[in-house]
Amino acid sequence: MREAVVCLHGLWMTGLEMGLLCRRLRGEGFAVHRFRYSSILASPRANAARLDAFLQSLDADVIHLVAHSLGGIVVLHLFHHHPVQKPGRIVMLGTPVSGSRVAAALASTPLTRWVLGRSIQGGLLGDAPRWKGIRELGMIAGSRGMGVGRLMGKGRKARGDGTIAVEETRISGLQAHLTVPCSHFGLLFSRPVTRAVAAFLRAGTFEHRPPSRP
């Protein structure tokens, strides 16, 4: 069967930041594509519609999704509004599926709300579509507190990656949840994270399993 992996970037990113992760996943034997979208000028629901069209254009029987941060919210909208998709597994990296305290703080005042644009429409404030468990979904969260949340005084007490708290990455219907010593941005550059992603895409678990001998 022809398999493909589609990687989605997060807020304030262009997709180039996913380059190392994509290259390493190719080294693991996957055919990898990057989906770029406007995280500020378009809402997660609008980006999900574009993602649906992109996925339909791929010549593959199985399509896995790997989404960083806001990209995971786009995936939630994809399966809520466009549920008919090819089979495949999903891995989210530091996605605040239950809402982000940092985003809420930025959205609370006109002085900073503008930096979020339309990204807060349906997701970052805790109003993302409910996950219905129609695919195997794994979540990797960071526990190294280095990020914008620390600078704002948010998340200093909560365990997290400096931007997203670990508890904000938990959602009903997860197949597996893994916490690693990475910052929010560092999740994209960690070799152990890449290995965990590859393991989940192959077998639905973050545990690496050596191939069985005949």
C-alpha cells in the first residue's frame, strides 16, 4: 500500500521549521509532504478545508498526519468538518487541544490580541471540535519550560514546554500520550521525538519495537 505522511506547522510559522523533522522521517522510510497554511489570516476551520483538498490530491492509500501546536487544531477541524478521509494515524506535538492559557492571556487585551489573528477562532481558547476517536491519535508534550509562556509569567507553575502546559495536551480518545524533556519549538528538532513519531505511525505506540526475526 502507498503511504504518505503530511506535516503541519504551528502558529507564527511557515512550514520551513518542519524541515528537519520531515527529513528525518524520510530517513525512517516515509514519503513526507509539508502542508503550509496561514496561521494568522485564516481560521483553523478555513485551513482545514484547504488541508482536505490537499489530502484528496495525494496519490496514496494511507495518509498519516503529524501536526505541531496549532496544526493539531486544524486536524481536529478537518475530521469534524471533513470526516471522510483515507486511513492513517495522527501524531500531535504540543497541541493545546483543551485550550491554551497563553493564548487566552494574549487574547484578553487589544494590545496583544492582534498577534493571534484568526488562529483563536475555534481552538486555542478551548473551543476546538471534540475529538471523536475515529483515528489512532498520539500526543507528544514537552516538559522543558522555555517559551513565550515563561516570559509572560504564564505556565511557570504548570509543567509544560514553556508555551503549552502538559495538561493542555490531554484529550479524551488519545491512543497514547508521551512527555519528553523538550521546549515547544524544540519538539521539532529532537531525534527521540522523531523516533517516537515514526514508531507511532508504524504501530500505534510510541515504544520502538525492533522488527521480528523470521
